[in-house]
Amino acid sequence: MAEHRPCTARGETPLQRADRNFVELLQELRVTQTGVQILFAFLLSLAFTSRFTSLDTVQRVTYVITLLLAVLAAALFTAPAALHRSLFQQGAKPRIVQVSSRLAATGLIVLVFAFSGSVLLVVDVTTSRAGGIAAGAATFLVCVGLWGLLPRLVRRAGLREETHGSPGRPEATVEEPAPQGTVRIPAPLRGTIRQPSAAREGAAHREASARRR
């Protein structure tokens, strides 16, 4: 069958590639789910503290929005497991990987706003409104830079190296066959071994001719 033939540089079939991609995706989700769980637990416990009653309207709205964003992010990150369980052994693994990747990417976007909102709320309560807005904006920029801009820069650098060749790597050259009677010196040693001059080669040739006579 065509779908079982190796199709990648690793010699994988489409099904093997889908299995590997799904395992890698689950490993990534384990990392992000830890942050979401900590944030969600913090926001839930915040509503039962004694200081929560002293929050103003803006702070309460920020809290509710941030809590809902954390719930949405957690739902998006756990959706791939539910999707895989619902379509288990139905031959839909490549489709599951594709949809799960989009869910995880959407979850990261939501998580950026959840992190920013939580930092805004905490700094607003502890210091001032201006400090909270500045801290929330800084958190947003850091997450966007590390999660969105950095992968693009790495990919662009990789494409540039593939186009122009890796820096510092010498290009392969085709060696011409050495003339008959000469000694071939390996390429790595050509810079350290002095090759015989033309006069020395001529003298050696005349000496060999005299011996044959």
C-alpha cells in the first residue's frame, strides 16, 4: 500500500510520522499544562481570600476575564487528549495531529492574555493601576517575543544557512587526478606538508632515468 511506504528523511511511513508528531505534541502540552494549572489554582483561591472584597470594579472585571481565559486555555490544551480518545483506532491519527496542533497554538495565544491579565491584577492590587498596566504589557511583550517572534527568527536563520551554506564549513571540491609518478598528499595535510618544487621533481626524474640506463 502507498501509505505504508517511507516518505520522510527518517524513513518513516505517514502513520509512523503521525505517531511521532503526536507524542512530541503531548510532551509539549505537559509543559504548558503545568503553567495553566498553577495559574488556574491561584485564580480560584484568590476569590476566597479576605482582601478580595476590597477590589474595585476594574480589578473584579480583570479577575473574571483572566479566570475565564485560564479556563479556556486549559480546555484547549486538554482537547487533544479527548480528541484522540474519541477517535481511537479509527485511522484518523494524521487528522488528529493536525487539529491538535492548531488547538495547542490557539491555547498558547489565550495563555498569553491569561498571564498578562494575572500579572496586571496582582501588580494593580499590590502597587498601583499604572504599575499593573505596565507589568501586564511587559508580560505580554515577553510572551509574544519568546513564543512568537523567536521561532520565526530561528526558522529564518535556518533557511538562510540552507541557502548560503553553513558558516565555517568548507565547500567540497573535486580533486583532479595526480600525474603519474607523483605522491598524492591528503587534503587535510596539504597546508602542513610542503610539496616538492619543480626543480626537485626534475632532478628526481633525471636520476630515475639514469638508473634505468
